[in-house]
Amino acid sequence: MSTVSLQQCKVCTNRKFNPSIGLICGLTMEKPTFTERCDEGIYDEKEALRLAKLAEDVEDEEVSEGFFSAEKKGIKKGVLGGVVMMVIAIAWFFGGLSAGYIFYYPPILFVIGVVALVKGLIKGNYFGNK
């Protein structure tokens, strides 16, 4: 069975699951054997939307890990996220300056905030709406 057939079977109304075999065809009660496409399958739009949402959630989880993960989340929040990042950067920079320290990261955070602000304005994403 090819990957193409498995993807088609995942969004077919005839799909069934057998714990010992896995995904099976509800018409033949066996693992799918076609290689190109199944002519008897019926597209399950609800399942396709659920799988797309699941893939989107996984993508969002991937953003929440790694280097600059907080900044990536801020960029997704659009204009509001950009403004918050810029305010934090300004407070951090001048707070450190008043204490006799110059931190290198606040200017970087400020630039990231400007990018998020401009990107949010262009896309019309004011409060983190997709």
C-alpha cells in the first residue's frame, strides 16, 4: 500500500480501524491494496477538516519550542504582540541602563517587535487573530 492510498483512506467514509491491523477498508474489511486511487471511496469532509486542524495544532506546538520561541509567539499575536515586545525591550534597556548595565538583547527584541507590528498591520492581524 502506498502513502497516497493511506492518505485517501484517512479521509474516506468507508474507513475502519482494526487494532491488530490498523486502518482497514470498511468495504473489504482488509488493508487497502490499491496503488493509485480508490474509485469506491467517499470523501469525508469533516474528517479532512479535523485532520487539517490537527496538523495546524502540531505546527503551533513546534513553534512553541526552540530558540526564539517566545518571540515567534509574539509575532503570531500581530500588532499587539509587536507593541508588547517593544515596550518590554524599552523597559529592559532603560532599566538596565539606570542600574549601570547595557544589555545587548533589548535592541534585538525591539527590532523583532517592529517586524511583528509591521507584519500585523499588513495582514490586518491586530490582536492575534489568524
